[in-house]
Amino acid sequence: MTDSPEFDRLTAVSTSAPGRYDAELSGGWVVGGGVNGGYQLAVLGQALRAAVPAKPDPVVLSAHFLSAGEPGPAAVSVDVRREGGSVATVALDLVQGDTTRITALATCGDLARFAARAPDVRTSATEPAMPPPEECIRAADAPAEVRAFVPMLDRFDLRLDPAHAAWGFGEPGMTGVIAGWFRWADGREPDVLSLLTVCDVLPPVTFDLGMPGWAPTLELTLHLRAHPAPGWLKVRHETRNLAGGMFEEDCEIWDSAGRLVAQSRQLALVPRPM
Amino acid sequence: MTDSPEFDRLTAVSTSAPGRYDAELSGGWVVGGGVNGGYQLAVLGQALRAAVPAKPDPVVLSAHFLSAGEPGPAAVSVDVRREGGSVATVALDLVQGDTTRITALATCGDLARFAARAPDVRTSATEPAMPPPEECIRAADAPAEVRAFVPMLDRFDLRLDPAHAAWGFGEPGMTGVIAGWFRWADGREPDVLSLLTVCDVLPPVTFDLGMPGWAPTLELTLHLRAHPAPGWLKVRHETRNLAGGMFEEDCEIWDSAGRLVAQSRQLALVPRPM
């Protein structure tokens, strides 16, 4: 275990009873007051793979966030609701003590098998333009007090597109967009499990609307559409509808081969004024 | 009951036991081989209102479709997973006989209360341009053989934007877009319950890609963001990523006051060649 990449170690689960998987939420994934939601989704992804190994990819995962996760032990309960020839639908809960953190539904399959059976790809979405990583803003260069508040920044190498990062200097662009390059800090290549986390590691797009602060996710649905190629991932978040104290955040993840490998959308609460 | 609008009657539920609601799926909502998914979501919406009346609006609903619904009796089981001051998270199943049709999670609240507390609306999405309803193509004018196959077309007045309807004449536009105006056939005004259905009544966008046929939904997530104003609704569907035999379909619903009242995204299977 100690030789496996950090991300695999920190999301690992072990079976303790039928349909029950134990995990340890890492203090290294804390952001502000809680454990990052996308990281918890990868823990769910590990439990899904253990429960339905013939359908290793959560093609679509819908997660409702009930309370903020804390570093420490967690249990994932898995209930396979239906398993057919090509997909399985599974209900999951991530619980700490008596408190449910996340309740989720996933429809799982084998993306490699799907692609072999239906090789047609018609993506009309266009890859976002971004300066190369070396011309972007390293999250690792954030002030020490920010990094102390967001220990998860040490887990990965995030380079923010300067076109949407002026909020970092007190001048939010007011476009509702944040974008950047992502790779694991230890050189681990991206995979489907990574995408479960990557869709939720950028700062909330509300930073770019002049509303800094934590934006609690009510729900996040992720479509995993292809295995990512090795190399940098390009991640873009956008909101187009802030109302009623809530906003939607759409995320696209593109791989180094120029393929749209994942799309997610979350509904989150607008941060309270700090 | 007989004086209430048809939509309310056909989606009505009655309590038969704690957490259990009985419904009758209507043959009037059949499309091809099964009962329309959006109509079934409104049945879930009725059960949610009965179960958590203080949080009447499913602000976000994620539904995984396990099998095609059939006309006849159905039971909705409701499990309130958490109820806080402003939102409740609920797990639901729609079952016919021993077969689950839909398993879903909803986070419910009171949109009117949210809007009063946070009146700020910042929608940067732009309302789609469309010719007025009288210059669009009436679904009611579809050939008799089409209408016999899609009885649900009698439930509403749908006017398709001619810019994205040439597939009806054998010349798909290949844009991955379908749009139109919607209102209830009996003049009932739109409400939140209607939006649960309206997000799933247009033909699949794959028609516009030259791929006619039924496109089974794997999962649909809907954000309900505001109570719609009376009058026509403007509905637009788009896909930007068809791959692995699946496509995402994004839907926006705009009300007559020019407000983006709902956004949904589904992941569906590409129709098999007919």
C-alpha cells in the first residue's frame, strides 16, 4: 500500500461487512471547515469499484451533500439496486458516526466496453483556450495563510488561467468563470477515479463574482464519458444563473488529447458575506 | 377532483401507509413503448409535497431510470433522509409490482422563501431567440400515425422552433438542438410541478443529429430555480457531447417574464438504428 500513489492511498476502502466499506477521510483534503466534496466522491468511487467490479466506471453519479465531512473514520454503505448486462444502479451513503455526509446514486458501466461498441464521438463543445501551464498562476504560490486554510492545495498542482484569476488580487472579473490546469503533485496520471475529485477542486466560481467564501454544495451530478489520456487536465467552471441564494456551477474536464472526458453540474449556496 | 386540471389529476397521489403514496400512471402519457419520464417525475413531485409540505419545491432532483414505466398502478416510497430548517433531502422510489422504475434523490425547499431572503438575480445565460408560437410548428399537426404512437402529445400544446425541426421533413439540421414553446392543452398555468415534466417532453435532440428513435434516459438531474410566470414556456434542449453510445441533453426552461426558471441535464442512450 505504501508504494501506491497518495491519491489511491487516501481514498482506499476496506470491506468490513457485506455492502459496507470503511475509509479514513484525510486531514490532507481539508478545505476551510470541512473535507473536500470531490475527494469524498472518489472514496465513493472506490467503494463502487469494490461492489460492482464488472462495471468499474460511475458513468453518472448524483450526490446530495447533507453535512460537512471531517477528517477521521467513515463508512460507505452500498446497495446495488439493479445490475443488468451493461449497467448497474447503486445507492450509496457516506456516514461518519451517526451522521450522513453524502447520499448518492450511481449508474455504473465499463467505459472501455462502451467505446469499443460505439466508437462514434461527436463532440461539438469546444475546448477552452488557456495559456500553457507555465504561464498560469500556481495555486502553490498562494500566501501561506491561504495554504494553511486549504491543506488540499498540497495534494495537486493547480495552475489558474490568469484571465479568470484577478479576484486573487481583489479585482474579480465578474464573468462567473474560473479555469485551470490540474495534475497530481506526485506525478500520478489521471484516471476516472481522479475525475470524481477534479470536478470539485477549483475555487467556487463565486470568487470571480466578487463573493469570496465557502459555497456549500447541495448536489453535484457528474457524467464520466471517457478514460482520460495521461498528462495535464484542463478544467473549466462556469455559472450562468445565480438566484434565490443559490448558483449552478458547470464543470468541464478536457484531457491532454483534447477530449471532453467529464461534465459535472452542481447546485451550491452563495457564500455569506465574510 | 374532477374539476382540477388534467395534469394535477393524472399526477395525483394518495397516502396508503406512512412513507408510501399510491398513483396511477396514465395511458395518456405514453410515448412509444413506455410512460414519459418527466410525467413520472411530476408524480414524484406530488409525493414529495405530501411528505415534506413545508419544503414544497424540489430545488434539485436527481432521478436514475431503471426500467420503462407502464400505464397502471404505481407506488412511491419516500424516505426523508434529513430535514433541516430550510431544506430537506429525500430518497424516493417509484415502483410498479416488484419492479423499480425510478430511484431518485431530492433536496427540497421553499423557493418563495429563498427568493424573499436573497432577492439578488444574476443570470448571464441569454434567453434563446425563437419565432412567436403562431410561427412555429404545432406538434398537434403531426401525422396521425405519429400521434397514435405518442398519446402524450394530446396533453399539451407544443410549438417547435422551425430552425431546429427540419428532421421532421427528413433533413436533420445536425446542430444537436431542439427548441419550442410549451403550454398545457387545457390552459392550466405552469408551476413548479409542471417544470418537472416540461424538461422531458421535447423529442430527443438526437432527432436533430439524424438519429431518430427512442433515447432511453439513464439519469436526469433538474434544478428548479423559480416559480414560473403565467403564459407560454420556452424550452431549449442541446447536446454537445455524444460518445460511447451515450449523449448528454441540457435543457433550459424560460418563462414568459424572461426568467430562467429551470435547468436540467440528462444522460441518455443513443437510439439504435431503426
